[in-house]
Amino acid sequence: MTLPLIGCWNVRGFNSPDKVFSCKNLVASHHLDMICILEAKTPSMALSDPWFQKSHQIFNDELNCNNASPISIGRIWIKWNPNATSFSPLSISQHLFHGTVSLKDSTQFFMTVVYAGNTPSDRVPMWNQLQNIASNLTSPWIIMGDFNCYISTQDKMGGLTPTPSQLNEMNSWVFETVEAPGCSDHSPLILLNGNAKQAGGRFRFKNFWINMYGFWDCVVSAFANHKNASHIANLYHKLRILKHILKKQTWASSSFIKDNMVRLEKDQKNCLQLIDSNPLDPCLNAHLKRINSLLSYYNSAWCSWTIQCAKAKWLSQGEDDLGFLYAKIKNRGNINRIKEITTSEGHFSTLDDVGSAIISHFKTIFNSPNPLNASLDSIPIGNTMPPQFFESLTRPITDPEMKQVIFDGALNSSPGPDGYTFEFYKSTWDITGSYVCQAIRNYFRTGLKLQPLF
């Protein structure tokens, strides 16, 4: 039996367009036949609206089912491609969706999708339901979802470490006929069949690599390779080679930094204990100085990676500076809000008046009556570009201008489609700059570009 490709994701609300877009990307990137959306938070009235169903469609020709009811919002929403598979619900509750998945070759298996309650008492009915389902099954059975509890401490990321009593809940309910899922709390869970090819992870340049021993050897080695092709293709060829070289380095993973920090902290502690008993030993003091220097180096690299991951500028002000964080949140809210407005009809400051004024303004623009004698001659001539700017706007872009654009980019901004950051190009400009400028000039000259690198 070849399993269909099934995804399961706690999206924490499926009512916004960005969540729909993210689910569509997940389905497209993994070629999924079915997706189980958890914590959808969709009210039953919205689900009966054809426009809402159409705007939240994931597959082109999809079928779906949910556990919404008149008295509660939908927590689980299952969508599938009917050209590949089908799903028939057998049991539906607030925290559980159980049914039969049928394949095109008429084979079937059982699937249970879980979105568990937040407290142990809320989860007891769900565990009882699973036991009842297990006692009556003789066919293959898959359980997937968000159980809101853990089998081991490794299943939880962040926050406090689970206590033994918290771990005992799920371990005591795991029965022999089923293996519990190992997904993390709010990450997509992809069920792949044996023939499926997993999509490779997207390459992302880590800025701390620049200060790692051997990095410059990697760059020189990669850019020494030339391809007899266009300047853009040649640059892409070098960057692709560099990507493969970098990913093979021992320091490519962020865990390399963390492991070294833990080791150095232990060495520092041991060295301090030895210095306490012999404080004037020059060798011990020199060794402690080397340890502190290395620890500072790896701490700096770890901070760089943390800020790059979070893309949060408030981290640079200190993680404990909550005043700065809340000021940023408030400022963003103010930017996205119109508090008052002045039009030809007057000044408005209340929410309803501002809304009415905006609607009235656009009604005047788009619903104005057509002129009786409309002709092109009646259209007034607006301002034109002064002739002295023609040459500056049409002349070829120069290398210093290209460099200025690169060097004006924020160090911790998101990487481009190739995965390389502004920090990479700034630091390696003496090596990479000429190839980048040649590729940009080639693009403006021919108008051709290649597909993204990765």
C-alpha cells in the first residue's frame, strides 16, 4: 500500500489570508494530497458561507470536513484532493476527528486527527475515545496531531522542562497497537510514503560563519571555479559550489557554537577551581585568559545567530528591555491605524467619522458622473520630467552605485532567494564584488535572469 502524502499543522487560527497562503505553500512544497488544519478557530456560520469556503480553499478541486458546531468553533479542518484520495468521517468530537482514508486502488486505512485540550482533565475524554477506537480496529491506523503533552523532554522546545508527572500522562496512555506521533507543538507534521522524496531544506547563510576558521578558504576555493556561460550563470555557479562547501564544514550548524560554549564553560569552571588553590600560577592564568577569549568569541557568534534568526531589532537593545519591546509594538500599531483625517468636508477624529470620510472620498473619485463631451483634448497636461534629468535616468548603472546599494542593506535583513545575506556580500566584496557587478550589468543589458539558486 502506497500512502498518500498527508500534512498536519496547528496554524493557531485559519481566518487570515497569510495562514491560507502558508498552508498552500506547505501543500505545494511537499506535494501533499491531504492537510489537517488544527486550531482553525473557524465559526460554523463562516463555514456555511460559500465566499469564505472559496477564499480558504487549499486544493484546486478540494473536498473538506470540519468539527465546527453551532455552539463551538471548528478546531479541526481536514482538506483533501479528491483526485488522489478521499476521507470518510466515522467519529467527530471537539478534540478528535476519526475516519477512513481511501486510496484510488480501493485500499483503506484509518486515520485519527487530534487537537487535544490544554489541561489534563480536558484530555481524559480524548484518551478514552482513542482506547475505544483502538479496541475495534484490525486495519492500519495512523494518529497525528497536537496532543499538548509529551513523551520525553526532547519533544518540548522552550519554556520550563516538563515534570515527570507531565511526561507520565502521555506515556501511560500509549498502547501497543499505536505508536505516538513525534511532532513538535506548532510545526507542520508531514506523513511521507516510502516512495516520496523529501524536499531539501532551504539554504540560509549564517553571518557568524564569516569569523569561523577556514571560511575564507571556502570562499576562495568556490570562486576559483569558472563556468563558460553568462555572467549571471557564472555567479550562480560559484554561489552554488560555495553553498555545498559551507554545509560540509563542522561549524556550519549552530549547535557547533552551543556545544563549544558548554565545553568552555566547564573548562572555565575547572580552571577557576585550580587557580583558587594556586592563584599565582602563570600557566593557569594564561589558560584562563585563552578560555575567556574563546568563550567571548563563541558568545558573540551565538548572539549574531540569535538576532539573525529572530530578525528582532529589540534583541540588540537587550532581551530584558521590555520597555523598548512594548514601545516597538505600540509604534507598529500606531503606524497601521488612522486616528484622524482632514478632508474638504472638515476634520474627523472618531472611528466612525474617519471611516465615513474615507468611503465618501473614494465614492467621489470612482462614482463621479461621466463628462458630457469627453475627449483626449480635454485631459489637462500634467508636470513633465525636466530635460536635464533624462541622461541621469537612462545612463548605465555604475559599479560604485551597485556597491552602495549592497552596503546600504541591513546586516540582519532576510536573505534573498539564494540564501545569502547582505553581510556575506559586504564581507566578501573584494572577492565577490566584481562577479556581482558583472551579473547585474548583464541583467540590465539582456533583461534575462535565472531561476533562484535554491
